[in-house]
Amino acid sequence: MVGFELPKLVTRVRVPADALIPMFKLQSTDGKARAGILKTAHGKVRTPLFMPVATKASFKWVALQDAEKAGVECFISNSYILSLRPGVPVIKKAGGLHKFMNWDKGIFTDSGGFQLISDELFLKMNDSGIYFRNPFDKNRDFLTPEKSMQIQEDIGADVAMALDDMPRYGSNAKRLEESAARTFEWAKRCLDSHNSKKQLLFGIAQGGTNKKRRKKSAEQISSLPFDGFALGGLAVGEPKKKMMEMAKINLSIFPGKSPRYLMGLGSPKELIEAISFGADIFDSCFPTRTARHGLAFTCKGNIDISKGKFKLDLKPLDEKCGCPVCKSHSRSYIHHLFKVKEENGKLLLSTHNIYFITKLMQDARKAILDGKFITFKKKFT
Ligand SMILES: [Zn+2]
């Protein structure tokens, strides 16, 4: 332990937000698929929900206004990265992250635990916290569960995530055990130091791809009074089949009355599959990151717009998509932009993908409410 005294672990009696006002209302189920409403300090968010990623308080190649027009009700930022730059005082001075960005809907913030797998940032860790290298000034920085809670409260996230110890994919049994145990202790410390009455707090279970450890971690985190429960450490390189197997374990243990968040998932087919297992919330940079490389989502599967076969294709990216890009531009035009490396191509594809995936969640939700989710899912398999 270096210069830090571990607080006494006595998890205070915390009243989850929904004990006062129902914070998550499960409206309908179809098989295991669920449709619900999550109440946040910035309005209601409908689930299933996909959250685009705005790590540094911005989407990549999608204007905030376009995301809002697409129907995005919530996104996720990274509180730790924001605490490094612009820094908490700048965001507080603006009146919080919502005002800083001019966004009046939901915001989740990640804690910094995901940066454990960043070679650029991560230095070392112990039971007290994590040492990072600040990428901006190269100084060493120390993040604890208590500090993470303070940052997330100070910047005013609607939903804060507990700081967890996320193992890399392929970690050995000893490391998985250590990570799950530390995640549990840190979860209790996050609850102990979380003071905001307006902000929801979600816990994260780990356990890698080891069934026994994933089950144990899910049980430990579920035993704590969080407002929601997240499946962490998945979609980090493991085979898809393995990821879904682990997701099913988590979802069979997490409380059914709470929102359940599968972190890191963002391809249309996988989202529909995970919804069918009972996951409610997702986030990923996949829709915009792949768009920057020419991939567009369509109802008939993903297409690579840079391929020569689209050179003379005057159809929109997706004939059933009503987004401004599909209404205005052809595959041929966007193919051309990619070929001549015009950055506007990235903007158009990213915008389309955000519209597409947001609409996909709305359609999945409608199918669940109508009791037609199984038929809906068959279109994607
Ligand atoms: Zn479109």
C-alpha cells in the first residue's frame, strides 16, 4: 500500500433509488426479452437501450444534435478521462457535464476501470486503487473507488458506474480470482462513498470467461444495494459464443427487477441476441468506429462501402432506413468519398449507423411490447 489508508469496509445501509420511487419499471417481457423504463434525473430512458460512446464528451464524427434527432436518449462518457482533461473544475464551472455539452438527456459515466486494459494509461494497481499515466502531462495519477465516485458526482452523471478491476481477456485463474475479489471490495467502497441522491449507481460483475468465477462475482455484486447491475469484462476479444455463455450466467443471477447492462456490445446481431437473453442496456464504440472504416449497418447485414461493387450503386445505404443520410445520398456517393479519403464519408456513415442502431432498439422494444420479439429476432439470424 502506498500512501493510502484503506477505509473501513462497513457498507452503509443504502436505500436504492427505486425503494423510494420506482427507478426501473419493467413494462413487458417476451420470453426473456424485456422492455422497461429507467428513470434518471434527466428524464425517462426506454429500454432496450443502446448508448453511443462519448468518451471525451463527444461522439466521433456525429454531431450531438444529430444524435438527438436520431432518438438517442442516453450516452456514456468516461469520467476518469474527463477528470484529466478538461478537468472536474472546468465541468463544474459550466454547471455539470450536461450543461458543458448542452445535452439535457441521460448520461452514464464509466469509472476508469476499463482503462486497466489501456497500455497507454495503465501503470500498476493494488488493493487501494489504480496508478495511471496521465496521457496529457505524463504525470502519475492515482484513482481509488472513492475518488471515482467523487468525480462522477461532481460532473453530474445520471448513472455512475462503480470502479472495478477488469482483467484482460485470457487472464489466468489467479488473476481472475484477484480481479473478482477486488471488484467486490471496491464495489462496497463505492457504495460507502456514494452520496448523491439524484445519481443512480450501478455495480459491475467480473469473472472473465470462467463460469465459476463469473457466477461468484455476479452473486457478490447482486448482494449489494446497487440501482442496476452491469456485466463487465465481456466483448474484450473472447469468442462470441463464450461471451453469450457468460452473459447468460450473469443474467440468471442479477435481480430481475433491476436494469441489467451488458457493457461493450454494439453490433446489431449481437445486440438482438443479448436482448433475447434479458439484457436491457448496452454501449459500444463499434457503430462509429467501424463506420470510420467504411462499415455500414443495413437490415440485410453489414456492408463495406469501400468495396468496388458500390461504385455505381445508386441505392441508399439501407432502403428501409429513414435517416437523413439515406434520404439524401447514394451508396455510390459515399463509396466515392471513402475512395478519395474525404472525411465527410466518415461523418455520413457514422451518422447513419447511430440512427440505424437507435431505431433497431426502438423496433426491438416495440416487438417485445407487442409480444412479437421471437419473430423479430428471426430476421437477424
Ligand atoms: Zn440511414
